[in-house]
Amino acid sequence: MTQAGPVRPDLSRRIVLGVGGGIAAYKVCEVLRRLAEAGHQVRVVPTEAALRFVGAPTWEALSGLPVHQGLFDDVPEVPHVRLGQTADLVLIAPATADLLARAAHGRADDLLCATLLTARCPVLLVPAMHTEMWEHPATVHNVAVLRSRGTIVAQPASGRLTGADSGAGRLPEPAEIVDLATLLLRRADALPRDLAGRHVVISAGGTREPLDPVRYLGNRSSGRQGYALARVAVQRGAQVTLVAAHTADLTDPAGVEVVRVSTAREMREVVLKAAPHADVVVMVAAVADFRPANPQPRKIKKVGSGLDPVSLVVNPDILVELVRGRPQGQIVVGFAAETGDSDGDVLTHGRAKLARKGCDLLVVNAVGEGGAFEVDHNTGWLLSDDGVETELPQGPKSLLASHVWDGIAARLERSAPPSSARLDA
């Protein structure tokens, strides 16, 4: 993932960064650095246990602000009230099992928990703990209570934990935490739990079609938009299968099942296998339209080979196959990166593609001008098969993803029960 870029002064916000007492606290130093470099004012409020892992001088050096931990620090400023009242976002990472329990029960026995009680801005808790603690019924209950109140409890990653242990409960990477925080600062209602119980399949990245062991036909897709859609979907409650082609070394989104492929035909096989069990299939990947007709087992020499290395054949159209074979109630979403030409502008070509492919929704992006490929921001339009067209705001790709999921969630609410219910019926 790329680092968060600088923000305009009018987008600078006040953030309370709470730090829980877990070993993952060291990774939050990078979260703080990225938020501060983006121009935000970040006030760090560590728990007493957190200061055993990372000391106050580190937090103060990275934030440029004093660190308070006790309820009786700087009493005239009433920090346990003022911090929450004036914050644009409260972000807690790592949110330990103890912190989740105290937050769920409205405890106010330290500065951080007291701040939670006065905050009226978005609150994002990013858990990190051992798998047994994350899956314990008490923690499951506490998370459900917090989410029922509108607190955003992020889905943790899976992977290496403390020592030799591995499993769910790992803190997501700093870039992902910053991306979620940035999304909530841009749009406070971006992460409702409206996809809970839904299974979605998303494709991402660009396929590569081998010409020989050295060369391939590819495209400029980085996979960032598909990963953003997966990241937002899982935080909105969905079970997500991400079919990833080549994705510029992006870090897997926390809580997402990732299946890796390379060519268009490999992607077709995996997507069509996963699709029947999904409520939504979103084809974001830039799938090559063509592949070399005669890929060679050895490197093609520049001279003397006698081969035509650019003879091509057409790849299967995965989106059309999905539309034709979808189960009742499934929503199929396509993506189209377009450029205007003498036959029409970007929207004209997008409308034609929506009609030609037969999908429910189509996201149209204009290529160029800092959008679509190899950048962190995007914009475009969401076209519906019923003729409704929604302009998507310019901003981080996670922001566009949140608006796309709004449109999908609205259709799901109108059209179908979860796929699990359909399979059980």
C-alpha cells in the first residue's frame, strides 16, 4: 500500500489516538506518523499498560503534542471531557480485549475510556489480541454491543501473533488503519453494518497473459480499487472473497479471503467457482481482452525466430458469463475504465457497456487526469440498469468504494435474502 498523501488544510482534522496495552502498540507509531504527516492534529492518549510497551517521549516526538494518561493530568483543561468533545475522530489501536470490555460497559476509570463517553464523532476501534481472546463469547458480546451503538469495531487481520501463535486477532497494517481513519474523516457514515450476513466476491488487479517465460501482455491496473472495495465490504460486515491478479504488492485487506491468480482464464475459473455462493459479485479486475495465440516455452529472440509474437486470440468475457449464469437474486457489478473518442464521451461508452454486458450496476471511471490506474484517488459514475446514474465524488478509492456499496446495499435490501438463506431453503 502507498503512504497517505498530504491533505489540504481544510481537510486537516483533530484526532484522538488511543493506544491500548498490547504488543501491537509499536505498530501504532507508524499510524501516528502517517496521520501527522497528512496534516492532522493527533492527540495520543495511551493507557497505563500501553506506556509499558511504548513510552510517552515517543508519542510526544511523533505527534508534537504532550501526552496525558491520567484523569487528574492538566485538571483545569478538563481533558476527560474536552478531548472527546472537540475530536473529529477517536481511533483506538490496538483495542485490547480489556479495552473493548471497558468501552462496552461504559467504564470511565481512565482518561481514554472517559474520552469515549464524551465523544460524539466517529469512533473506530481496531482490535488486536490472541485468537482465543477475540473468539471468546465475552469479547464477541462486547463487540456486538459496541457495534449496536454505532461504534465501528474493525475486523482484525489473521496471521502471526505473539510468539509462535498465528490466527485471527492480528492488528491490521498501519496503512490500512490510516485508510479507514481517513475514510471516516471524509465520510462519517461510510461503514454501517449493512452487509452483515452477505457473501461477496470481488476481483482485483490486472491479469497477465504470457508470451514467453520473460514477457507478457498486461495492463496498468494496480488493484487498489478492488482492494478498497474488499476492505470497505468486510468492515461493513460482509464475508469477502477477493480474487487477486497482479496487485503491485498490496497488503491483503484484514479479514478477507484472498485467492491469487495470474491469467484471465485462471481468474475465470476461480470467480465462476465462487460466484454461485455469493450475494454480490464485483468484477473490478482489469481482465485482458486478448492473449497470445502461441505462447512459447522459451524466450523469443529478437531476430531469427520466424514467429509472429503478436498473434492474439480473444479471452472469455467473465462478466457476461456471470450475468448469464447467476442465481436468482444475485447482484453482478462491472467496472469500466473508459476514454472519450469521436463516437462519444466516457458516459456514452459506459451506458453502452452496461446494456451490452447486462449487469445490474456498472462503475465507470475516466482514464487519465489522476484517476483510475496507479493512483490512490478515483472518481466516476455508478450506472444502474434501471437508468439511475449517480456521480461518485473525487477522493480516496475507499471513499468511492463506500458509495458503490451504498448502491449495492440498497438493491440487496430490496431484492434478496442472504445467499446462506437461499441455500438453506
